[in-house]
Amino acid sequence: MPYKDKKVEKLYYTIGEVSKELNINPSTVRFWEKEFDFINPKKNSKGNRIYTLRDKENIGLVYYLLKEQKLTIEGARKKIKNNRDSAFNQVEAIRSLQEIKNLLNEIKEEL
């Protein structure tokens, strides 16, 4: 799912950082790059992938559709093609609710 950290965002992220944040293997991220043409990381002079915040959000959307909604790759492609904005909004709403839940759990533990 897309993540927007509350701290200052970096300009670029490594495949290790992206995969660790979503708790998936780097090979999964590379596979999704081949399956979804809107995931287009740049490569540095050494040939390492570097991801922007937009790339992270796209990978998060794919993660949400495949892992949490249990869609097939083809199903995820269709959902994104038919209504990408709606899919992003749904992911953002869920992310916000998870943040609220975490905050409430922290408050509960302090009481």
C-alpha cells in the first residue's frame, strides 16, 4: 500500500528500502516492474534501480491489489486501467484508517 512518511521524504529509494517497507522480496518488486508498465524506476550509473515517491506509491497500489485484495495480475491491471484514481483513493483511505488505528492503540496502551 502507498506510504507517505510524516518525516521529510527522500528523493530516491533503493529497491531494498522499498521492498523492506512493504515486507516483500526485491525479486517481487522487479517482477512487478515487468508486469506493470507504470512502475518505471530509473537506474543510477552503477545500474542500480532508484525509485521515486511516485514509484513507491505505484508499487504500493500493486501490493494492495494483489496481496490485500487478492486480485490476479490481470485483475489488478484491469482495475488500474478502468479506474486508477479510485484505486489510489481506496488505498489512501485504508492507509489513513490504519494510521488512526495505530494512534488509538498507542493511546490505549498509555492509559
